[in-house]
Amino acid sequence: MDAAVSTVSDDRDLRAEVEQLLFLEARLADESRYEEWLALMTDDVRYWVPSGPADYDPDTRISFVNDNRNRLETRVRQLLTGVRYAQTPPSPMRRVISNLEIESTDDDGTITVGSNFVLYELSAQATNELRIWAGRATHRIRRVDGELRIAAKTVELVNATQALPTLAFLL
Amino acid sequence: MRPIIGTEPTGQITSELRADDLMQPGRVNGLAYTDPAVFEAELERIFTGGWVFVGHESEVPAAGDFVTRRLGLDPVIMVRDRGGDVHVMANRCSHRGVTLCQHASGNTGSFACIFHGWTYGLDGALRGVPQPGGMCSDRETLGLNRPGQVASYRGFVFANASGDAGSLDEHLGPGGIELLDWACDLSPVGELQISAGWLGQRVSSNWKMWAESDLDGYHLGRLHASLWRVVPGSQYEAAVLAGENVVTATTRDRGRGHVELEFWRGYDRQLAWLGVERGQVADYCEALIARHGSDRAEELLWQGPPHALIFPNLFLGEMNLAIIDPLAPDLTVHHHTPLLLGGVSPEFNRRVLRQSEAAMGPAGFLLPDDATAAERMQIAFGHSGGWMDLSRGMDREQVDARGDRIGHVSDEVTTRGFWRHWAELMATS
């Protein structure tokens, strides 16, 4: 009985901690705070935006984004130049994250978390259209030096099989 | 008079606009991008009246494999039948006009309409009609509609809806043929393997801005400065970025609207285009020598792939293919796929795939900036248009022994070559 109560309480604590991480990540992305966003990622992070459901081999089929840490750092450094015209000025954005589910926990403590998002983006570089992006993110999260960090983020857009407008910001 | 963009731009493009309203020596008016009547005329004279690229045969390797595309605005299916032949036919039921394929690609045994169930074979013949007793038309005449002409070269499938565009050979000309051969020659077995799927980039601009910016050697240093700052050492540094009086790369107008940037003439090393040293792809180099002999193989290892437009909609974008898909005067999809090669290692093609993801598409390191510039062009021309200056390098362009116009890599030789052919097709009286 005591053990069960303790587990529920631990789960609640973990869920709250995961939520705080994802909310922080979302706010940093919304506000184009690229370096702080990158600091939430592990050294072996993988950031993947597949061209459909994430059930294919990305070594044989093309993806919108398939970044390892090195390429993700390059992406961020490009944004930081100030002359990445597709994000100059940065798009004002706000996203809502919901339907969060802790899907599994590996033996090494890595947690898999699914969540839905809706993102409103003002395409401020040219057309000034309000663009809506939606999908499901799957995060792989593990503890590094006591802090939860993101080891993988896969974003399955609902329109991933379709032609997309400029996606030069961080999803 | 100085050399002009159009040959003699005097014909009628729309009932309102004459060619010389849109084109004058060294300049083109933005109305050519914004006027709906110009777009309508382009659909008729270029995208249904002329040859356009549809797809590559290696996209549909097995019987029943299909992809969906457009000829202008008209949806088509490219499919391989059980006998191995590749067909291009309307994605439109001959009964009441419902699209048959909803997906971009797939495999099927037949095409069945969701509305009343008419069913077509992989060759487009009408096979099945529910409740056939009431059928009054001859089913032999009700196969899927086909473009007037379909032809392929080295696996590149082209179609012409009208059927009176002359031969594909005439359309490609020696310049176009050479470009397609060149792309295929990079494979040690002479075959492309277009199998990684396509990404689409949706842009609120006219289609012609893509034919131009894909072949513009002048903008790289400015518009794409953010990339060179964070990825130093690319092949473009020596070829384009080193400065106007230093670079030796050139631009070439091969005629018939097929235009090219010859970055390779400015490269400073072999295999710069692949970003590797020779030792990393020793097997590839050996296989290329075995196929082509040492001279041609060494030349290919230096040159890499072509960077060229096959008029009007196929971009041979180095290790990418792209299709320019016009949807409206101010709406275009730029599709791309990596130029994977037959006869190379999985690691080789994986490198090509990763490079394609880095450069191209809506999240690539290059093309989003081109999209932003194109969208701002479209906005800038508003309702009234306005002149663009395309005279750069007119005074220093030369005609070589083959009759190609050539110039400095930053010169607008390619853009003028594109518009010159556009004017020939559009300014019919």
C-alpha cells in the first residue's frame, strides 16, 4: 500500500517535471531563444521531422529535418547570424502543448513522452500570413547531471505528406 | 540597339499585353509574374502546349507502382504496367471526372473510381463498369485520357498534353540531351535511382522566380550569407564567393530555355561537390573509371553533377532533382528529391540524401531564403508590376563555338536565356 502510494506520487512528480521541461522548450522555441533551446538537448540529440508518419527508414527516404547534434548546432548558428533571411525577423509564434502522455520508461531511465501541439506562426519575413502548424511530438528524455534533457525529438506534422511553407524556425 | 532579352518581342501575349509591354532590352516587367492572363497563357502554351518533365522511371520500379503529378494544373498518374511499360495518363475517371489516385505514390493492381466504381487497368484501359447493361458508350473509347505525346530519355519521362510540340529530341536539343546524359554518367552503372521520395515547398510566388533563382549565380553571396558563415569550406567558396574578379565559374545558355551554372569550372579540387576526399569514395572512383575510362571519369570526379534547368519545370540541382509546379500566378510548389545513383554503396547514397536535406526544402539551409526573396518579389510587383533589370553581364557575354551564350557565373545569362525562350513560346501572334 505504501509502495503504491509512493509510486503514484513519484509519477506525479515526474509528470510535472516533464511538463515543465516541455513548456520551457516550447516557450524558448516560440521566442526564438535558440541557444537556450539548444541547451535543453543532450550531446547525442536527434531532431527529426519526417515526411509522413515516423515509421520509415530515414536513411533511404527523405525527411524535412533529420539533424544530429552537429547539424542542429549548425542550424542554430545559422539562425544566430542575423542574416538567415527566412527567419529575419524571427516569426512571432505561440504554441499550445497538450494531451501529454508518458508512454514508456527504459531500463536506463530514458522516458518517452508523447504530446500534441498547435502552433500559430506569423510569417513575418514576407507574406505576414498567420500559419497554423499541428502535430504530435515524441520526446525521449533522460536525466543528465540531475536535470531532465531532451535526447530525441520527433515531430510528426499532420500535413507531413504535403508541400509545406517555409519551416526555418525550430518546431 | 543592345542585345535584348526577347528575340524580337513584338507579339501578343494576352489580349491586353504585348510582348514589348513585358520585355525590353535588358529588362522584364513584373506583370509577367502577376497577371492572371499571363499565367493562363503559360498554362496553354508552355505547360500543355509544350514538353514538361513528369517523373523518372526509377520512381516506379515494379508493376503497379505509381506516382501522381501535374501537367500544368491537370493531374496525371505515371504508372508501370505488368509488361514493364511506363504510362502517363489523366488522374481523372472518364465517367464523371473524379480523381482516381489520392496519394502521391503507391502500388496498385488497378485504378477504381470511388464514385460509381469504374475500374481501369494499369495501361489505362477501362476494365470494369458496374451494371454494364445501361452503358451506351463504347468502352474502348473510355480509357483514361492521355497526353498527346509521352517520351522518355535515360529514364526521364516527359509529356506534352497537346500532342503538337514536335519531338522530345527537338525540345531537349543537344544541350538538354548532354545535361541528362551527364547526370546519368555519374552513376557507375549509368542509372539514377530516384527512390527517396519528394518533399514539396509551397511558396507564395510565381513559378518563374524558381526557374530564375535556381539558376542565379549572383545571389549566393548575399541571400545565402548565413550559410557560408557557419559552414565554411564549401565548393561554392572558390566557385562563386571568392569575388567577381577571382572566380572562374561561368554561366551558360544552351538554348531552348535550357540554362546552366557551371560552378565546376571554379572548383579548387576534385569531389568538392560531394564534400569528400578521394580516399573516402575509392570504390566509387574505381567503378567510374571502369565504366568511362580514366579521362572521362576524372573529368566527372571534378565536375560532379550539372546545375541546370531543363525548360520549363525540371531543375537538375546538382545532387537533387526538382520540379517546379505552377499552381496560380502567385503560388508554386518546388518539389525535390535527392539524385541517388545506381551502382554505388548505401553509404554514398545516404550522404547524398543528408546533403539534400541540408540544402533543399522548406527546412533546408538554402531554399527557405530563396522562398522569402521570391515571396517579397511577388509582393513588390503588386498590381502594377514594374521593371526588373536583367542586364547584368550583357556587355561581356560571349557566344562560343557551339552557339551557347556564356558569361561570368554572376551574370544574368541564364535568366535572359530563360526569358528569351519564354518569349518565343508566348509571343505568338
